[in-house]
Amino acid sequence: MKPLLLPLALIVAVSALLLAMDPGVRTADAERVPRVAIVQQAPQSALDQGVTGVRDALAERGFTQGSTIDMEFFNAQADMPTANDIARRVTDGSWDLVVTVSTASLLTVANANQGGRVRHVYGIVTDPTVLGVGISATDPLDHPPHMAGYGSFASIEETISLARRFNPGLKRIGLVWHTSEQNSEAYTLRARKYCAEHGIELLEANAETASNVAESAASLTSRGVEALMLTGDVLVLTAVDPLVAVADRSGIPVFSVIPPNVQRGTLFDLGADYTAIGREVGQLAADVLEGRDPATVPTENRVPEMLLLNLDVLKRIGAPWRLPEGLLESAAVIIEDGVERKQPDVRVAKGN
């Protein structure tokens, strides 16, 4: 019997070596590397910044790709069938955590994950309470126990108010939006209310696809709008360039609640710092990976506000649009003569 001992020992040793070399095999004694999916709806700057913030925060907390965390990134490219396919894939029970960046990504993953097979952290969402996924608008702790995150509903009221500081006589604003996006609808409802209360006519045009955003914008300029406004509409935000081109031809500005569209030709952006929000979401994701129960996380609206100005647009459109007094000191980013200048650690000067 003794001659069999050496081959048997050799077999055991080789088997152990092969198991150790296989990264897909985990043993009970080995430290488990969490598997995390990060999902966004479209290749749009605010969402890209949010994802960057998530990655940075996770890295700061010691979650390093390839050694202490296994991350995979998904982008639906603004296509809802693709988004639904991604949602089904990341909720199949093989992931430790899903982080969604955008309203549509939250919605598709929440619908696919109703049984709570995977923990879910979300961010860069206008208003999670209106999506019908069980997140209460009145009780911050009333939400699905496997889900936690933050809303980032920028103030459309402050944005329109700032536009009126640039042009006190502003009476007619145009808004292109996709009526199927719940986040966009939430902004539109607030804009309607504010405009009605302040003697401003809000003219609206629907865009079903990114390719007809410019056509919808042109229909508004033909009706005499004095400015176009961008809200958190993901579809329209993927077509900022043609929308701005329509405004330029009409000699009117575009303003938005979604930084950093000044780089694309808006007059100003007054909204959230999406990298900062992403970092907050990443910190929450790290908390959950380290054992925090998502059920104990209150739903909050977090909007670290920033202002960006494009003075080249202001020079191009001219009167009656003028730079409000004291506003330069409030801008985190200023574009002038094609050069972008950053002013960190500034606070937005607000006025009526």
C-alpha cells in the first residue's frame, strides 16, 4: 500500500495548487472579494462625473479594482431595452452590490430586483420618490430594505430666477423634454408652477428621440422664446450640441440645471456638482460593503450646488442679457475667450 501514498500526496498537492491559481474559485478560509456592478443609463457628462466620483470614493476606502473589489461597468447607451437587459443581468444573484447612476438605471434595476436578490445603492437621481419603486416621499426610512441612496433634485426655481437676473425682462422660455422620462417630468412640473407664479410663459416641445431634439428646439424659437432651458432630461442632454446650435442661430441663450454644459455652449449652469454627489454615493456603497444595512439609511436630497458661466456666450448674444453684479465671484468655473478658469471653494450668490 505504501507505493500509493506518494502519488496520492502528489495529486492532492497539484489539486491545491490549481485551486489557488484559479481566481474564480473561492474557499471558505480565503477573504472574499466583493463583486460590484456600476450601471449608468447614457454616456452623458453628469453621469460620467457621477461614476468617477463613485470610483474615487471606493478607492479612498480601500476598494481597489483587481485586489479588494471586482467592479464591472455597464452603460445602456440611452437605450431602454439594453437598460432592461443590464438590469436583469446584475440582479441574477451573483453580485454583492449594484450601484446605479441615473433615474432610469435606478428604475430598471429596482423593477428587476423586487425580490431583493442584491443590495442596491443609487444616486444622480432627480426624485426617487416618484418612480413607484417603494421609496416614500414622507418617511425617509420607508423604502425597500435592500435599497439605499440619495436624490439630487436641483432647484429649477433658482435657475430660472438667475436667468431673470441676467435678463430682468425675460418673459418667454422654451423647454424641450422627453415626456416618457419621469425625472424630466418632475422638473417640468416645477418649472410650470414657478413660471406661472412669476409671469413667465413656458413653451414646451416634446422630443421622442435624440435626433429630433433640434427640430423641437427650432419649433420653440419660431414661436419667439427668449431662451431655452435644459433640465435633467437624459435624452435631451445627449443632444445638447444641436440644441445649442439652434439657439445660436436665433441669437438666444441656453441655460441649464446640469453642469458642465457651459463647455457645450450654455450661458450658465446652476446645479449639482455631480462628481461630489458620486463621491457621496461611493461612500455609501463602501459603507454597505463593510456591513451597513441599507434599510437603516434615510432617503435624502443632496445637491452640492455649483455655478458655471460662459462669458463668451454672453458677449455673443449681447443686450438685454447682462452679467449680474457679483456673480463672477460665485462661479466655480468661468469660460472666457475660449479658456476655462476654475475657482474652487466658492459659494453661489443667490438673488431674486
